[in-house]
Amino acid sequence: MPAHRPARLPQRESSNALSAAESPVPEDLLTVDEVCARLRITRSTFNDWRAKRCAPPCVRLPNRQLRFRRSALERWLASHEEASA
């Protein structure tokens, strides 16, 4: 006769876990190459902008790679629009 196994209880989510609305979806985070392609600039131009602190805001991942929130890039672009004369 098989041993009786207790019913499995559903696991509770951790209270410190981010909800889906709070955590960025991977496609919302752009790489440096994707940003350079979007802005039609070279990587060296991007690096110059970073050195001058005039590049779009970014997120530094634990592995030290940079990512850009699509919404932050759009705001950055809008802030650099010139009014027509």
C-alpha cells in the first residue's frame, strides 16, 4: 500500500517580490547598441555623450552592463526637441 502524501499547499508569493506592473519587461529595456541604432549615432559618440553627462539616463545592471528604459529614452528625446522658429 502506498504511503499517504499530504496535499500540497499552494506557495505564497514573497512579500518583497515585485508585481508585474512594477518590474520592467525585458523588451522595455534597451541595450546600448539598440539606443545607438535608434539615435543613429556611433558607439564612440554615445561614449562621448556619457563622458559629458549628456546621454540618456540609464540603468546599470549588476553585471555592469547598461540598459535604457524605453520611456526614459522617449522623455530624453522630447526634452531635446527644438521649437520651430
